Amino acid sequence: MADTASPVLPAAPGAAVFRGGRSGQAPLTWGQRAIWHAIRRTAPNDHYFNIGRVLPLADRGRTVSVAACTRAVAQLMERHEALRTRLLLPEGGEPAQDLSDSGVLPLTVVHASGPESAAAEAEALLERLSAARFDYTGEWPLRAGLVAVGDQVSHAVLVLCHLAADGHGAEVLVRDLRLLARRGSAGRPPSATPLDLAREQHGEAGRRRGAAALAHWEAGWRAAPPTMFAVPGAEPRTPRFWTGRIVSAALARAVGAVAAAHRVSGSTVLLAASAALVAAGEGHRTAAVMPIVGNRTAPAHRDLVSTLSQDGLFVLDLAEAGHGDGTVFTDLLPAAYRAALRAYRAAVYDPVEWDALGVRLRAEYGTEVHPYCCFNDMRLVERPAPAGPAPTPAELERLGGRTRFGFPATQDKVACRYCLHITEEDDALAVSLTADTAYLPPDAIRAHLYAMEELVVASASGRPPLLTGLRDLLDETWEGRA
């Protein structure tokens, strides 16, 4: 499509004026289509997808003035086309992306009374900027703020629209803004852009790759139950969706030990554990889980700020992967590793075609076909297991005494029934489970998280639980461990 110029507005207090290299329009990338579908299903609570980051700028190196940081934010907008791209919603047509070559980004500047209060001010600003949904067609997909002590910036705050970036892209922006603020340069810009990626994906080669991926989805869906959560078992709470969160140093240590012992990744251990527990809890022989896949194996995509992540389909037949009634959890790991690789390879596809496949199977089966079971390992880099001997049962028990649990959030609407998120907190793993309380009431959410810790810790201690015992593990009340 022909490029169009955008006027440059005059600078204003608390505003970053930017001039990028080009403008243009293209279809949405497949990653953008995927997150746009999720946003529409979650609206009006789609602020759930906002991605927030706080960048400390007074912790080391030279200080940065408000003016210098404002220039750095403008350079960030110029460097990454995703930040200058808004949604086009033509009447009767497909959504598209619209890249502008210039404009003005408003900046919220907050003045802290001193260094001791600046971090709290930054967290408060992050919460405020994250609380509202984006205006996808009219607003730049970045909200930015600065916390200053006098004229020196202590923290920069970024909140991103998920149409512009995923978690990896957000980390790229934090890195680049730090370099731009301190050095005035972040090196060469990424070689790939969302606009060019969209044109590639909608071309002939992209369509062939997408068709191969969807063949994997169809085979997996036919091998698994139509959904992992078929029958509501409780009166839903208000708000309906609850998030439970466990922070466990024992789990972090145990995951690394199990992964090293069985030559798989820690992410595979956690994915297999969640799949096995869901299958046991719902009475299924086969588990189907949708892991969020980063899709950044191509060198040109490593530093690309865009939303490349898409759902994969991980299908694990627990009976086929094991050895009958004597099967223990760790017996699943070789098959789980292979299933995970297949899921990752088939996580690049056109969501419009994916929807059409779902409609076709729903008509054939007479019921909806969707696992409603998601897994998101949000760690950008998985830490290797510490050098030296594996942890002893006594060490894991001691670390287990530090485990913390809580219900940090509730929401009215989420387009899933089981969403597991993995992050890190110091030397611990933080595992959050957001679930539909009609299928997993709060006690069940809590049981799933504690059962995951016990399953992996017991496996690291040399006593992996029998698969036939996982239902009993979930039935524990875990009193006294909150």
C-alpha cells in the first residue's frame, strides 16, 4: 500500500516528539491477529493484557535529566516501528496495522520528594498507567512516564499494548531505553519490522508454513478430549476469575534437579506437571495444554519488538507415555519433551484459519473443541541447575518452609478456564494460576499449585509420585501451608 505522511505536532510539556523513517499499512501479523482475538474475547477487561515495566535509572552510572530521558523516549519511538503502529478497523474489512512516520507521545512526569520515595512513586505510576484499556485505533501503543527527583530521573515507566509487543519485546525496549538514556545510542535497529513480517506471513511461503502447523493442531485436537474442563463443578464466585500465586524456592531448586536428571528443560518439567495434574483432576487419560510460544528462533526476530507469541498445542497421552499402573511422573518426561517440541514448531499460523478449523471440528463433534487450559513460562532465560550435587530431601524440605501462597487478584472475565504463568522472584519460582471458579473454585486453585510443588519436589527427592496417585494429591486440603 502507498505510504502516507503524518503531521508532526508541536512539542508540549511532558511530551516526546518523534520522527521515524517511514509510514505504511499492512495486514496484522499472525501474532497480532492472535492477541487481537484474545482482546476482543476479554473486552472490556482487556487491560488484563497490558504489559508494564519499570526501569530504574538512578541505580548505577551517570544520572539522566528529564530532558535527556524525554529525548531517549523519542529515540525509542523512532527505533521501533511497533511503537508507531496503531490498529485500523475498516468497516466491513479485516483489521490492519497503520505505521506512522512521526508524532508526539505524551509523557507523565511525577516528582518524588526524595530518592527514598521514588520507587514507590514508580510502582504507583505503573499501576495507574496499566489500569485502563488502550484505545487501539487512536492511541500510541506505549504509555510512558518518568519519576524525577529534582531534575534527575530515578525511574522510567513503560506500559505497552499487547498488539505492539510481547514479554520479550518489552525487555528489548527496557534494554534499549537504558542505553539511549545513558549513552544516546542503542546500536543498529532490528533488521526485521512488524510491517515486513506481516507481508511475509501473508505471502505464499507463509501460508504453506501455516497450513503445516494447523495440520498438527487438527491431529492433536482429534487425539484429545474436546476440552479439559467440560462440566462446571461449583457456583462461580463474583468476580468469577481468581488468581492464586505460590512463590517457592523449593520448586525452583527441584525443577532444575529434575530437568538435569532427565535431560529436559525446566519448562518441560513444569508443563508436564500441569498437564498431568489437570488430566488427573478432570479424569482424562490424555492432556491437552496450550503453551504460549515465543517464536523467536529466527535471528532476525531476536530483537524485534512485536507480538510474536502464539499458542501451541501440547498433547500428552499419559497412558501411552508411561508403563501401566506403575507409571510415575518422571516416566512422562521423555514423551513430554518430544510433545513440547512439536507444539513449539507448530505455533506459527494464521488465527483466522485456526478459527475456521475450530468451527469445522465443532460442527463435526457437536460440541466446542478447545482445551481452555493455557501455560505461559514468562522467563526469558531459564536458569541452569546450580553446579554440584542435586538437592537433598532435607534441603528441599527446608526450602519448602519458605513457600508463600496468596490470592493476589480477581477478574470478571478471562477467555480461558485455567491459565498458568511462570515467573521468577529472586531464587524462587512464582507460579500463578488464574482460573474460572465455576470449574476450579479457590480451594482447587490452591490445591493445584501446592500439588505442583509437591509433585516436582518429591520427584527431585527420588520418590516421584505414581500417576494413579495424582488425584489424591489434588484432594489434599493443604491446611497450614498457606
